[in-house]
Amino acid sequence: MLVAAAVCPCPPLLVPEIAAGAAPELAPLRDACSDAISVLAAARPDRLIVLGPAAPDADGTYPSGSAGSFRGYGVDMTVRLGALPGADDTTGHGAATEHGARRAEADDTEHGADAGYGAGWLAERELPSSLAVAAWLLERARWSAAPVEGFGLAETLAVDRCTALGRELARSADRVALLISGDGSARRTLKAPGYLDERAAACDAEVARALGTADTAALSDLDPHLAQDLLMSGRASWQVLAGAGDGAGLRGALLYDEAPYGVGYFVATWS
């Protein structure tokens, strides 16, 4: 069952080496992410599953130890997902990944190789950017509380598939924690990556409220088409959280809600 969740944004600018001179501006955001991850550790989970948006050819499971790189952002830095100090399983094919492999295989059988989150499982794939940023946050926090598995989500994944995946992940261990990566609208200001959309602020405000109050119904009701129009990368991740958290009785807390570069960034915890 789900015992804790942390919601963090996933801009590469969170990494100071990438942000360079702008790094101090995001210090409060990094601190909020660290606080959220500490809530996950305090819950003493059996498994931590990290979810974040991914390109359609990069969805599916990423086992512990999967590597990501920030070379595409001009920084020669590699991170690894949840490589626990002294862990016996260094291959990335151990107990922390068996559920994901079985799930992907079963879903491919039922829905076909190109269907949603069952698009496949490859141990050697490089982490998508969202999971690389999450891996960096975990390394920064010196995470060692539980085995880690990553999951890339296609941003177009249907709502019912998201919530079904969330329920399945919540059943995958006695004590499951989720680290949910994703950004709000990238259309909050005139200088935002997607320019200004007058609907963006209100939509982000509702997301922030829902995350801060653990309102699973409101997250499930997010409109995928509106989220796509608003360049909101976190929609699928938040709806997986909604499925996982439904009936878990967790309380939410909103730690950060700002749009420093015209993009909505939220940090929240459920515990």
C-alpha cells in the first residue's frame, strides 16, 4: 500500500551545474525537494518508485542502477537511480525490478507492444530527463532507505491507464513510497517557454490545491487535453499518484508553489 509520496518538479535547472549563475534562485526549490524526500525516508518504505514524464519511446520501467546523463545540457555529469551503498544486487535485475518486468510483459500481452505504459522494459536504457533529475535529487539526499525503481510515463497516457497503474504500484509491496516528478504549465508568463496562456494560472492553482490536500478525485479529473495545451508535463504522473493514493488515508502538505521562469513548480508531500 502507499505509505508516502513526494511530488517534485523536474527541470534540469535544479542541478546547480546546469543552472550556473541562476542556481541561487532555485535554492528554495531544492531545499523543498530535500524536505519532501526526507518525508519518504521517514515512512520507512519497502520500495521507492520514481515516476516522471518520458518520450513515447522511453516509457516503462527503469531498474535500480539505471544511468542518466546531463551531457545534453552541456554538463558532463552522470547519475544513477537508487544505487544503494553496499547493495548485493548490482545488476539492476533484482527484487526491486521484478514487479515492473512482470507488469510490462503482462501489459504488452494484453494491449500490444505500443500500448501506453506497457511499451517495454530495457535494463540498459538511459534515464529520461525527468528521472535523471529525480536520481540527482536522491543522490543529493544520500537516499538509502529502500530499493528504487524508475518508471517513465508517456505524457499522453490516458487517465484510466494512469490511475490503474497507480493502484497496481500501490499493491506491489506492503509499504510503497512514490517520488512523483513533473512540472506545471509552461505558459504562465509572456516569457515562459510556451508564451502566456490565460488559463494556465488557474489550472496550476487547482493542481497545487489538490496536491497540497491529497485530493485524489481532483487530480483524476484533470483534463489531459487542457494539460497538453498548457504544456503541463506532470499531468500523467499526478494521476498515477491519484490512483495509488485513493483510499490510502494520506494527508497532503504543499511545500512550494512558484513559477520562477514562467513554469509552474510544485513540491508536496503525502504521508
